[in-house]
Amino acid sequence: MAGPAERPTGTRYDVVIVGGAIMGASTAWFLSDDEDFDGSVLVVERDMSYSTSSTMHTTSCMRQQFSTELNVRISQFAADFVKNLRSYMGGDERVPDITIRNFGYMYLADDEAFADILRENHRIQVAAGAGTRLMTPDEIKAAYPFYNVDDIVLGSINTVDEGYWDATAVFDWWRRSARERGVEYIENEVVGMTLNPAGTRVDSVTLKSGEVIACGHVVNASGPRAARTAAMAGIEIPVEPRKRFSWIFRAERPLDRDLPLTIDPSGVHVRENGGGTYQCGGHADIDPAVDYDDYTMDFSLWENHVWPILAARIPQFEAIRVQSEWAGHYAMNTFDHNAIMGPHTRVENFLFLNGFSGHGLQQSPAMGRGTAEWIVHGGYRTLDLTPFNYARIPNNRPIKEKAII
């Protein structure tokens, strides 16, 4: 079988997307789905195995438990898109039916300050139509008797459109469908950009293989490498790779019901994986930016930090066996932990799709759709994503997202 194409077929494209993982794939597909768009799209992905991409290293879950209404509504669209994937793709019988395994997210607060945050978040979520419920320790224990809640003040859970979804299937179909509609994917790397004399537009991008490609718009969808891509256009953005660790383990005595994606007050999180296995994630207390290619595991973190916390919160997890483990990267927006979107304030055809800080996978349908709308129509037509536009950064107007995992 032939490998992916490495060189573009053309010398100019209306849209060049830098990065072909979940955000780039979503944008490319929504462009191809817009009846008002008849332009050319080139997606440049440095590694089409996606083996080290954030897309392949996630928990593949979605939630509506955010602290801002806009993030709640973004996830609500994601749930609708996933559950109606075939319909969104024109009724194509090849597209699988996908559901959400609604075991929910369980946030646990161990002090009143955190409990107050959950209460305020709950107010915002319910006002936006989410099914979030607050639970006392006794209520948590009655519904999920495996938890140790001796130190817990309050819990928050939503089992409506919160839980696991097959993100890989959506990702695969975005790419397949877009290609069938004429979107071009190449395995290459953008290594430079040339701006016009006024510095207000990117005229072309230079590929690692030497080609210089003229472009109408450039979309930065390069995940944790976003700052490097932006720097090619003379732009600084506050996005950096932060290492996150994951483990799949088998329990000697599996729980007797689904385990919500549980966010312990320590920050360690764990969820149902099926068949007596569970997926857990966490990071070290010291959390610096790391090199783009640093995926080295910290094997001591499991023994000294993560496992003791798991066993304390869920005593049945005292006897478990790790089956696999890996390190991945968050594309952390250090400004306010929210997406950076829209055009640059000076380089007008350079669009951001960056800094999702760990919740990008579930936001990809809305963000790809919004970016495509901006390119084709000059603004957002469905969900107004203007608050996430880049301009808030130089204007120092952060949108603080409190519900970061």
C-alpha cells in the first residue's frame, strides 16, 4: 500500500491548514461541507501516523461541566454532532452510528472553596440546559458505594451527554470525507512563512521538502507546537506543551457499575474503560513546559503519587495491574486556559485554532465549524465564538475557565 503523499499537487491554495490532527481535520471537513466554499484546501501534517498527537493521547470523553456558558454550548454541539454523525455527513450509509457512553464526569470537592466553585459552575451549566446535579457525600455514597467520601464536601455530576465517545471514528470520517471532496492531505512540515511587505498577510508557506506554497488563509492547527508555527509569521502566543501521563489498568475486583470520569481533588482523574479495565491520568506537581518531542514517562509518578490517591479514593483499586502507559501533551494556553481562535490583529489571514488546554477533542466540532465559517463568510454564523478570538490576548481580557483537568 502506498504511503501518504509528501508533496502538494499545486503551488497555491485558498486555505493551508498547518496540522492535520483533530482540529485541522474538523476545519478541513467543515470547509468542504460549506456549499458557499469552492476553494482549494491543503492540510500539512508532519506525521500522519498521529502516534504522538494530542488527538491520540486523550481520554476520548466529552463533558458539559465548564465554568463558562460558551464552553457548555460548544460541548452541547459536540454531543449533537457525534450522535447524529451520519446525518451531518449527508446520510452516507458508510458512516457508523455513534453514541455517547454516558457515565458522566464526577467532580469531587474536599473543601468549601472548591464546593462554592462547583455550585457556581452548576448554576451556569443548568442555565445553559446541562443536566448537572450536585450531590452530598451521602448521595454520592448511595449511588456509587465504591467511593471513599470521608473527606468530601460536595460532588457534581452530569450523565446526560457526558462520557466516552469514539473520537477516532469521527476523526477518520472527517479526513476520509474531506479527501473525497477534494481536500488535499500531505505528510510534510511547514518550516517557514513569507509575509507581504506591509506584514499584514502571509503570502506563502515553505515546506520542509522545499516547495513554496502561496495561500489565501493559513490556519494554525498545530496543537502543542502552536507557538512555533505562529513564530514563523512573527507572532507570539501563550501556548506551550505540558506533559500529561496516562495509564490503563485492570482491577483484581472490578467495580459493580460504571465509573464516572472522576476528578479527585488532587487532580488525578480516572474513568471506566470497559471489561474490568480503567483509564487514569495525572501529572507531576511541578508542571513545566517541555520540549515538543519529549514523551518520556515518569515511572515513579504512578507508584509514589497516582496509585496511592486512587487506592485512597476507591479502595477496590488497591489491587490493580497496569497494562499500558504513555505520556502525551496538553497544548496549554497559559493566558486563560481557553481556546485561541480567529484572525491575528495584524496578520489578517493568519487564523488561530490553538491552546485548548486539554479539552480540545470535545470542542473540535464547534471549533472547526466556526473556523470554516470565518474563512468562508467573514464571521461566525452559528455559535458566536468571538470571545475566544486572538484579540483578547493583547487587550488583556482573559476568559478564565475554572474547570480544567
